[in-house]
Amino acid sequence: HSSPALFDALACASAASIGQFNPQNLANTAWAFATAGHSSPELFDALARASAASIGQFNSQDLANTAWAFATAGHSSPALFDALARASAASIGQFNSQHLANTAWAFA
């Protein structure tokens, strides 16, 4: 069900409280907005900064979902993708087949 007004409100509230988000919250928020196709550049900029700053705490699913979400949304964030690449390479042994496929697609 599409609700642009709700997603606009969620984007504002999320961006304002991004410092309270853990890695799963960051990844899930990016995934939700990308899946919904709701453009929110300010939110994605905040998600990118917060994700890059806490990338060492991301598990394999957080890494894969974040990469997929940013690629799907078409939101460019070179610093985030550099951090995602380093963290993914360092923990590649923990990736399952879905994480591998999503990450490969996001970086293609």
C-alpha cells in the first residue's frame, strides 16, 4: 500500500533521530525506502553518514541489505560504498548465498 505522506513523515522523523539507530535499523530503513521506491535524498544522506560511521558493527545481512538498498534507490554515496566494500571483504566468510548475490548486484 502506497502512502507518500507517511513515508515523508517517516523520513523526517528518521533523519532527526538517526543517531539512535543501530546497524539493523539503518539497513532496514534504507531497504524499506528503496523497496517502496520513495525518494528521500536527505534521509539517504543521513543513512549513508551514520552507516559509514558504524560500519564495523554491521553484520553480513546489514552490509548486503544496505548495499542493495542504496543501489536500488540509485543514491550515490562513494564514501559509504568504500566502507561497505572494505567491511564486506573483511567478513566475506560470514556471507550466505543471498548476501553474496545482493552485494555483487549492488556493486555491479
